[in-house]
Amino acid sequence: MERLRLSDVEYIPTDELARLVTDSFDKLVTVAIAEATNGYIPQRTRRLLRKAEWRLDWQDALLCACGELQVAVERMRYTGDPRLEATEHRLRRVRHRRHEAGVLVKKLRRNDFNRSPERKNGTNSHLTAQGWLRVAFPGEFADLLQQERVRRKLDDAPEEPSFSNVHEHIQHACTCGQITAPRTPEVEDLLAASSIAVRHAAADDAKNQEERNMALRHPLLLGRWENALRELGFMVAEQARAGSPHGLGTLPDDFYALPQEQAISVLNARRFLAALQQRRLEYKRYVRQITQALRERERESPYLIANAEAKATASQFLSERRAAEYAYIRAELRPHEEYDGSLPRSLANSPQRAELKRRVLAALADGTWTRSAPTSP
């Protein structure tokens, strides 16, 4: 299917739609609009968009749809188009769905954070005490960690590189073969091209909504594509009478009194800005898919797993060497526990926890902790 129409969506099986929207952001936008405005969309399709793995893409598609529909409403209002009322209704429904998607995305991020190792460590009294002990005695911990790394022969293994941004990480992954993407002649040309040439390519790609310059979407070109989209946004924002290159905003009241030629120029600029914003959302989707795949592979990295185990072992040795200090920290945490060894989630990032940590570390530093230390570990 080359082009997906709004009226098609209710008749296409959900499994087939899932394949279509996986391959095409435009089709995802169409499905998102149809779901927001058509009461006959099957429940399976509605549930698909709300699944955890689709929520971010669904939100991006709705943001894109809002931009497209807003520009359409503005044009219709200026020209007196009889379809204005129906398009305004469609825009209101899509904005309502956008709000719903935003709420679900926040819930998804909150759940992800609550399931993260950092969060789980923050609710474990034993791991929290070990972490504070490492801060209190950094030199001793560093020595123990180094000994454990030597024992595990980790010093002989090359360290994982650090990156200043996501595009350095992606480039490294391409070089190491973690990402496989053919470098076509078009990709090679853009890699060697000037910033102006890449910007022109990005502008042409944004203007042609039915086509895609796939070279711009190559992993090695995502950074240059994003830079070009950002520059184009700043260049056109003033002409589009937008308050920001990142959002259309509301047209000023005097717009509808402009001469036709000038008004059409503003509307075309706003349509182009909306297209740029859509492409930026599409860029984000590509980066998100790549980084998610890389994170999953990193979790399986033998080097990272061995490093985490070495850190855990060194932390345990430190708590045994500093048993009295460790027992003092546990005693300070105990009044806040929900049950033995478990701290409430509400304490994890609270000012109360920060103040307790500050007080405990200060007492360990100046020796006053011994006045309130338990008599036995």
C-alpha cells in the first residue's frame, strides 16, 4: 500500500497496521489521526498505540498531526474554506489525544524509573549503606576495586569508551560493527558534503512529504541531519511568525488582514516549519530505535557485567572492613524503613534523604558517628 488514507484505517487488520506503521512514520501519523477522530477504529488498534513500546512514537505522531492540522486550519480560515469547521473539530480531537499520550508517556517513564537498577538500589537499605560507605571512604574503595579488577583480569581488557553525545556513540557502534548499515553512493556523497549541501538536502526532504531521502536517515548522517533541521527552523521561524523554531504558536491577530500574497508566504513558511518539526520527530524516532538496540546489547556485554560484579564485591569487602561504620549507617536508615532492609520509594529522591545522607557523611568525616554508633554490627 503506497498511501494510507484516514478512511482505510478502520478496515485494516491491526497486525497489518503494525507492520505499516513500523516502516513509515507518515502512516503512523495517519493511523494516529484516524484513531483520534474515528469512533469505528477497532479496540485492538487503539490498544496497539497505547502499548509501552509504541507510546513514544504515538506521541510524536500526534505532535506532528497537530502541526499539520493547525496550518490547515489557519489556511482555511484565511481563505474561507467550507471545510474549516470539520478540520477544527479534527484538530481538537487530535490535541485531546496528544494530551492523553503525554500522560501515558509520563507513566511509562515513571514505571521504567521505578524498575531501574538505580531506583531499586535506592530502596535497598543494604545497597544504600554500601553506596554511602563508598562516598565516605573513596580511597579504600578504589584500592579494593582495583584489587578485584586485577583478580578478574579486567585491567587487561580494553575499557569501554565514553562519548560526548549520542552521535559519537552511534558512529563508534558503526565502526565496531554493532550497527550494520550499507554506505550507498548517496550516503558517501552526503558524508563528504558541506553543511550547506546537507541543509539543502534536508530542506528538499522536508518539502516532499510523500518521499524520503533515505541517505539522510543513515546512522552516520543522523547528527548532520538534525543540525540541518535545527538551522532551517531558526531560518524560517521569523517568516512563519512563530515564537520559536520548535513550535508554531498562534498567529498574530493582524495576520488575517494581510494582503493575499503576503499571507500565503506566511502560511507556506508555517507549513514548512511544521514539516521540519515532523522531520525532527522522525529523527528522534530513528535515534531512539538505535540507542534502545545499543542499550540492550550493552546489558549483555561481558566486560560491563564483570565490572559490575567487581564493584559489588569491592563494596562488600569495604562494608566488612568498615563493619562498625556500615552498622552505623544501617542504624540511621532503619527508622525510615518500611520493613527490614527496604526503604520507601517516596524517600528515594526526597530532600529528607539528601539531608540524612549529608548528616551521616559529615558524622563519618569528623568522627562524631561513634557517639551514636550501635554497640554491635
